[in-house]
Amino acid sequence: MSSYLNVSADDVQNLSDSDLRELIARLAQADVRSAGFSTNAVTWGGDQRAEDGGIDVRVALGALEKISGNIPASQTGFQVKADNFASADIVKEMMPKGAIRPCISELAVSKGAYVIVSSKSSVADSAHKRRLVAMNKCLSEAGLAGKVTVEFYDRRRIATWIEKYPSLVAWVRELSGRSAQGWQSFSAWAHRETDVNATYVLDEKAKVLGPDASDGITVAAAIDRIRRDLDKERASVRITGLSGVGKTRLVQALFDERLTTSSPPLNRNEVLYTDLSDDPHPAPIHLVEALQAREDRGLLVVDNCGFDLHQRLTEKVQQPNSKLSLLTVEYDIREHIPEGTSSYRLEPCSDELIRRLVSDRYPSLTRQDIETLSDFSGGNVRVAFALAETSSVGGQLSKLEDEQLFIRLFQQAKAEDNELLRAAEVCSMLYSFEGELDGGDDAELPMLAALAGMSFNRLYAHVEELKRRGLVQQRSRWRAVLPHAIANRLAQRAFQNFPIQTLQRTFVDETSKRIARSFSRRLGYLHDEKVARTIASEWLGPDGLLGKPDTLNELGQDMFGNIAAVDPSAAVAAIARSTGNPDFLSTRNGVRSKFVRVLKSAAYDPDLFGKCVTTLMLFAKAEGAGYNQNSANEAVKSLFFVQFSGTETPHPARAALVRRCLSSEEASQCEFGLTFLGAALKTSNFMPSQTFDFGARSRSYGWHPRTQDDVQKWFSCFIEIATEFGTARTSVGARVRSIFADKFPGLWSRTGMLEKLEVAANGFFSIDGWPEGWRAVKATIRREAGGKASERLLALEAALAPIDLVTEIRAKVLTRGQFPADDLVLGSDLTPSGRHRLWSETMRQLGRRAGTDRDAISQLVSDLAINFRGEGWSFGVGAGETIDDPISYLEEVKQAICRSGSDLSFGFIRAFLHGAGKMHSSAISRFMDMAVSDVLWGPYFPALQTSVELNEDAVKRLILSADLGLTPTFRFDSLGGGMVTESLSAEQIRRLIHAISAANDGQKHAAHILAMVIHLADDKSEDYRRELRNTCRRFLCSLDWDQDIRDDHHFETVCSFAFKGIDAESDALEIVRKLRSKFSRYEYYRLPGLLNPMFEHHAYALLDEIFEPDSDGGYRTAGAIISATAWDYHQRPINSAPPEVVVLWCSADFATRVPFIAQHCTIFDQDRDESTKGWSPLALSLIDCAEDRLGIFRIFVDRIEPTSWSGSRAVLVRSRAALLDQLQGRHRDIPLKEISETKARLEEQAAEYQRHERQQYRDWDERFE
């Protein structure tokens, strides 16, 4: 546990009277808020609402509002004393002049509580009781005995109370001079802020881009939404925006009670803040782990937090048992939207706000000065303040031109400092730079100093001056010129001062990878600068440094992505050249997403849209179905959204591309056309998958309709395309009609294009009755407000209603999704299960009608048997029940499958067989006899056979199917579904399992079946269960151990069931003998799921069996067996054994056996996140029974330090070391001195680990790129 989270009694003792009073008030507020009540119930001295007369802090909750703990009653008064308060002092305080204070009498009316708080008292239990006696005596003398609860809090009690709230821990440690480096409680965190109570000026015009907000929301709305986001545990929020736009000040405003929103302000007493540029200690990751170990609730705010650190912190705070939330702030606004995070981007401030802030802070400036600063700053407060600092006399700045104002940033108050400007220019050529080392491979300032023509010391001094002026920021040893607007302008000037050859040599050819990467990133922001464009064009040319993206290493890929924004056309052309390499397009190319992102960003420009889409389609074609790792399919599809598309390409150009794809004879092109059309017809639930920043180019979320006319122009265009292609009697036409049906509810409700939709619907109806459309219209009717559909919509539904049985089946059965039961009895108040039963019976009756209409069901044979994707069980059962000749229909199915060459769809056929089996059992039995060896039916046989109730004939056929080998073994998994095997005896199960496990790769499928049979065995007889356990053990004994069973949990289920009972002991021994002969000791980690159940029930016999020395006299093989564990946190087999059984086995030779077990068992109880909960029961049993407890203690000590771990090794070692005291308390023969020395040594080791981790985290996290 981090010592930073501890408060000592001395910290409390050192508080002043006013600080102590404020502390108790803040603690009371925190407790009241944690109990779910308003902090307005707490008043205290110095507060205008506070009453005088012996109470410094008052809690006044409502009569029905109950609270407990450190606030003893709903009405509680705290008398706060920064003195040592003895029993004699109590009488003087409670009864001055011999009479009880009126405030105490008032508390008696409401049966309240009176608490004396003394920060300089430190009382033992007896002294505490004497003080309570004195307090109660005062009450008795005043006739108030039993009417007021009294308490006395000394400094230790106060310290314990403080530790409930990490933010108050930070505040108290700050007051006592023991604050942790870089960590603060709630205070004025923002740049140049000093007053925590300063008014936050809301910017009415600035926008915040938040989740699902393409046009942005106001700052006030953003405050409300962020408060709501962070009011939940395990929340993660990220605020980004250019340096100087007020991000940190916005964070402060989230806690401001004066800013009223629908969501309450965040709790000041639960927040801890750090800025990574302050080099915080402990590191954020360490602090999160420590807070979680204590199960503390709180909010962590990390400023200047890079993306990687944000991701790691988010993973930590979102662990299941976490009570923390996270808010990070960063100036980097590039592509990433972190997963599991609500992201908000703060846009630059309005001119009005800049003027007001500058006017308030610099009253000597004239109105003209302030307007000049506002125009120049570009909405950046930091730039405005930095420039204002250069003027001490009003009227100077308004006379300067833009360039002069820029130069002014780098002048002293009275004299120009060209060397400072030159230093800033050279440093800005890198996005960030190392700012401390004067020599060595990692030093960068010496190179920059040489380029600037000055000494290292001079450049270092200038960087420090720029930092004081707010124009350079620091993270650990890294520096960056900021804000971006200033850095980019400086870099533009610098690029003009050096030949391209010098820049290439200095920053790319003769330098480190880090510098080359940083230089390219700066280049990426300079698309308006001639030299930068020349460099980018040369690099991206066919023979350039980055001109062959498919051959680039990691550095080259990063540089490509950095400079693509400088010359997007050349970047797109370079990517297109590489698409001839299939490996470049392949999903096996782990960096393909970098180039997909460039293409998506470049497609913003209408001139590049077509080329980008064409190239993205090549990447998308290489992706299989379901590929979702930065999918090119998703990227290219989003370019056709009406909102959040990321492109300004007008809809006619996008429509032309859709039309071209749909008209293509190439199937893949048609697929893209269908995808694009579906995207263009989408009307809701848009969400940006990434931010759309591209270097320094002006970017938005892309074109989106701003008026109803825009909406209608867009959708009119794409509805016309859908109508044109959807009225064709082609496979593409059928797909278009299906897509249009899917989008119809949104189109009808949101676009106002009713006439065009009716035209399209009628056209589609004339082709095939458009059953999907009828379903879609009915869905739209259900969505209409209050269920009151328009007459126009009802008329369309009537016009599209099925006109014959075939169309009805298509609409209700074959269309995607389940036909809603609500449509069967409109207005029905049936329960969900009742509606489902009604729907099932209606579908069954529809199937019965189909079974009696052979022409209809034959007409649909291909759709039902091959293309069926709907919900058809009840329909299929009905059809099977009524059809006259099921065998001839199954022959039709077979012919349809043979003609199409497609796979069989089981949804309908299995239901059909189930229904037919009831009415035509003999015929279906003959069909099954034939099907088991049929070339077509044989590969599907288990699924066919399990469609009907299983009997002895079915078992024989399934065994034959396994023996013939026509059926892929995985198809036998259908035997593991639901109640399939319920009708079989244990003996029949045994025969099936034997046959299936003997088939190729059959073991894991046999285990799957057995696991389901075991699940159903609870209601079976004991004889059945006994025979089933026998079957399971015979199966396990016959396993071929060359087949890998590590990742199949079904084996563990089988083992857990099989080895219960004494009769299983011989089989357990047989299996262990086989394992010992088959595996080396390095392979037992594969088998914890098998070994654990055996040790749970037969540990004594198994330990006797394996406890044999190896050839070298050691017991490493035996140790490997009892300690076998896999990566997924299976406990070790020996820990599955009852501790008393292990102790009994050890009793034969305590001296040898207890150390053996101690060396291999799990000695700690751990959560799945590896946090230590305590000693394992087996570890405690071993030390209890050991003859040499000190020896066992030392074995445990040697095992405290983990050899593998996740998270902080230091935290883990400390949590384990803390458990050593329990052993000393358990057995006095473990010397206290040895425990103390061991804990001291472990603390030294933990501190060393923590130093190493801190440096590692600094290297990872405290960077600008």
C-alpha cells in the first residue's frame, strides 16, 4: 500500500485551529455525500450559515435521513479544538458557568449527537472512556441523560477518518508539508490560476465536440454531460484540445457548485489531481493500484496524459471491483478515440471570452490592445496571456502588426531578444525534444544548439525562459514548444532558414529514429510551408524515402502517417502503388490500419474521394467476414453516411460511385455498391469511429445536412437509386429491396420523403410482393408515437399485405428476424411468454397450411433448405406434421441442394424432420437408415438424427456415422444441445461416447457431449449417475494425450463429475501413471483442469503414487504435478485437495513432506487480478502442523516475491509482506525479530521495484509522442 495514502496522528496534531475546523467540515460533507444526502446539511465556522455557541461544525439532516459512522446522528454538532483536551476541560466546555450550553440542549430535542474533536489528544481506551463518562455526567446534571449521544475523537481517530478520502489525505499532507510530489487535492490547477474560488466564465460561443455531437455542444452542456459520465464508478473520460484553450480550467468547473446543471457538481473531497509535467510520485499507475487495494472510491485527474497511459489507467479503473473513475486531459487531438472512454474535445475560445479574461487579468491594457490580442491569439488563452505579459504600458500592442506581435512573444519587456527567437525556432522543428542531457546518444539539445549557432548552456537557458513564458511545456526530461499555433509558425520560419539537404541530413539521415519521427510529425503540421511540401513530395514520390509503403519499417510507417497531411495526393498515390502487393492488403499485415486511416482522412477532399474509396475497397476485399480490427470495410462504408462521414464530397459524386458499383458485373463491386447504398440510406445512430484531424488542415466531421432541404436532396437521390436497381428482377435487385426494407422505418419517420417511399414500395411489390417491405411497414406502424399510425402508412401496409401463401411464408418466415407476436393480436396485453406461445402456434399453423399445399412448399424449397436464415422451427414442425409424403419432399430438398452446390441450412429441415417424425415415424426411420451413408445427407447426419427423439436405432446409426467417417466430427456436437440425450440410458451414452471419441479429433467433441449429459444428470437415478461416472472415467483413461485438451473446459466438467467417490481412486491412479509416462515435468501446466478434480477427491493416494525421487534424488517431477497451473488462473492441484487430507499424508514424515508441499502449493489466496487476499488455507495448515515452523516460514518468505505478475510488482510484494505478521501472531515460535528483518528486507526490495517501475512508467508515459 502506498504510504502516500496514509495520514499520521502527527499530521493532524500540526493543523491550525482554522485548518482543523475546515477539515472536520470537509470530512462531514464527504460522509454526508457518501450517504446520499446534500452537503448543504453541513455548516461550519466561517460559514455565514453557521450558528455560534459551542458548535464549530453542524450536521443537520432531515428527520427521516439516517446516517451512522463518524457522524453518530442525523443532528450532530462537532466542537473542534486544536488543543489537548483532558476530562477536566470537558466540563468547562460543555457547562460554562455551570449550565449546559443551549446548543447541546437543542440537540437533545432531536436525540442528536455531540462530538468533541481534539487534534492534540491521543487517548488510550481507558482514557477515552473517562472522557465519555465526563461528557455523560454533564448531560445527567442538566437532565439530558440518554437524550444526546456523545463521542470524543482524538488525533488518531481523526487520522483514520481522513484516510477514507484520498483527496483529504492529500490536502492534510499538503498542510503538514508532507505532500507527495506532483499530487494535489482540489485546488486552482489551471495555468496561472491561484484562486480556487475564482469565477468560471462560461464561453457561450465555444464548442465542445463530444460523443455523438457532430456540431458540438456548448461548454455548459459539456460540463453537464461530463459530470453525469463521472458520477459513476469505473467511468473513463478524456478531454482533449489544443494547448491553451482552457481544458484544465474546465475540469475545475466540474466541481463548482455555483455552476448549476442537471447533473450535480463532482465531489471535491474525492478527487486527486496530477500534471505529468510535475513528475508525480507515486506514478499514476501505482496510485491507482494502491487505491484499489484499499477499495477506495475516488476520481483521478491526470493532466498532460498521453494516450498509452490513458489506456492503461482506463483498464485499471474499469476492473470489476474498482470504485474509481478517471479523467485525463491532453493537448494531442489526433486520431485516437480510446475504447471504453467518453471523449470530449474543447475547441478554441471565442474572441469575447479572450477579451474578458485578458481585461480582468491585465487592467493596464487598453481596449484596442485587448482586441489586438484577441485577434492574434486565435482563441488561445495561453498565447493571449503570454503576449500581454510583454507589455507594461497600455496602448503599445494595438499599434503592432501581426508579425510584430509574434516577434513580441520572444522579446524582453524593453529589448528585443533575437537569440531567444532563434532558439524557439530551432526547437520547434521537432515536435518534442530531449531537454536535459548535454552528451550521449540520447542527448538532443547539443544538436539543436549547433544548428542554432549557440552553446548548449545558452540554448538550455533559452528553453527555460520559454518555459517560464508558457511557450514550452515539460514532461520529465522532454520538452515541446506549445501551443501548436506558435510552434507551427516558428517552425515555418525555421524551415526557411536552412537548405533542405541540411534538414534531411540533420533530422533524418544522421540522427536517431526518435528525432526522425519527431521531425516528420512537425512536418505534418506545415502543409502551407513551401519547404515542407517539397520534402513531403520528394519523400512520397515513387523513388522517395517513403514512396513504397509496403516496404517500410515501423519508423517509415510512422513518418508516412505523420507527413501524409502535407501532400495527401502523393500519399494516396503511394498507397495505391503498393496495393499490387497482396501482403500489404492482407489482414496479416498488422499495420494496414495506418494506411487505411490515411485514406479515410484524405477522402475528406472531394478531389481525392474517388481514388481513396477505390483504394480502400482493395483493402476491404482482403478482409474476411466479421473482421473488425480497424476494418477498411467500416472505414469506406462510413464515407457514405449522411452524418459523421468525414468527407465534404457532395452527394451527387457519392451517388455516382454507388451507381457505378451496383452496375458492375463484378460481384465484389456489387457488394460494395449494396454496402454503400445501405450506408447512404441510414438515418440514425451515427457515431464517429475516430477524430478527423489530419495534420494542421482544417477538418470537420464532414458534410451533413443543415436544413430539411439538405435532408431531402440527399435521401431523394439515394431513394431513386434504390428504386432503379430494386425494381430489377436480379439478385442485386433482391438485395436492394432487402436493404431498403431494413432502412424503411427510419426513412419514413425522419426524411419526409413519403411520396418517393410509396413509389419505391409499390415498384418493389410488383416484383415479388416485397414481403420484407410489409414487415418493415408494420415495424414502422409499431414505432409511430402512441401507436397511432397515419392513414397513409396504414394504407401502404394494406397495399403490401401478402396476397397468397407463398408471399405470406416469405414475409413471416423467410424474412430476416422473428415476426413480432404483437402483430398477431394488436393491442394484446399478453405477457412476453404468452405472446411467444401465440406466435409459435401461429407459425405452426402456417406450416400446417404449407404442408397441405405441395405446390407452395415446393416452390420455396430452395429458400427453406438452402437460403433460409429466419426463425422457422414452429413453421417447419407444422409443415412436417401435415405433409403427405415427407420422403419425396426430402428428395426435392436433396435435388435443390445438388443443383445449387450450396450447403444445407438446418433451421427448417431439422424442424421439418421433427414434425414429420411424429406423424410418419416409420418413413422417417427409413430415411435415417438411408441418410447415414448417403453422400449428401451423411456429412450432416448427427444434426438430422437429433431432430427426432433418440432411441436404440438412432444410437446405432450415430455409431455407424462415426465409424464411416463421412461426418466431420464437430457435427456430433449437436448431441450436446439441450435435452437431446435425455431419452438415452447410461449404457447407450457409453457406446456413443466410445465411438465418437475414437473418431478423428473426436475427444473434445465427446467431452462436449458428456458435459451436457452431466448437466442433465441431476434428476437421474443414482444407478444412472454411477454408470455415467464410470463412462466418464473410462473415457478419460482412454484419452490420446497427443491431442491438446488445454483450452477445453468440458474436460474439467467431466473430470469434476467423474472422480467423486472412493471407487474412482484406481482410475485416478491409472491416469496419473499414464501422465507420468507421457509428459515431461515441463508439460503438466497443460493439465490443471484434469488434475485438480482428482486431487480434490483422491489426494492421499495420488500423493503416495507420485512422491518418488527423480534420478538425481530430487522431487521436481512430483512437484510439477501438484503445482500444475495454466495461464488462466487455475489453482494448483494440491490446493484443490482438502488441507486436512494433505496434513494427514504429511504426518507419515513431517520433516520431508511438509517442506515438499510448502515449496509447491499456492501459499496466497488471490483474486483473478492477482491481488493478494490472504494466506491460502493449505499454507496455514502446513505451518500449523510443521515440526520446523521456522523452516516453513523461510520457504514461504522465499516465495513471496512473484516470478510472474501483472501490474506493479512492488504493490504485490508489499501486500504479501504485510501478511507475515499473521504468522507471528499464530505461532510465537517464529521470532518477531526475523519477521521484522524479513519485512524490512522486502520493503527495501519493493522500494527498488517501485523505483524501477517509476522510471519505466516515466519512459513510457511522460513523453509528448
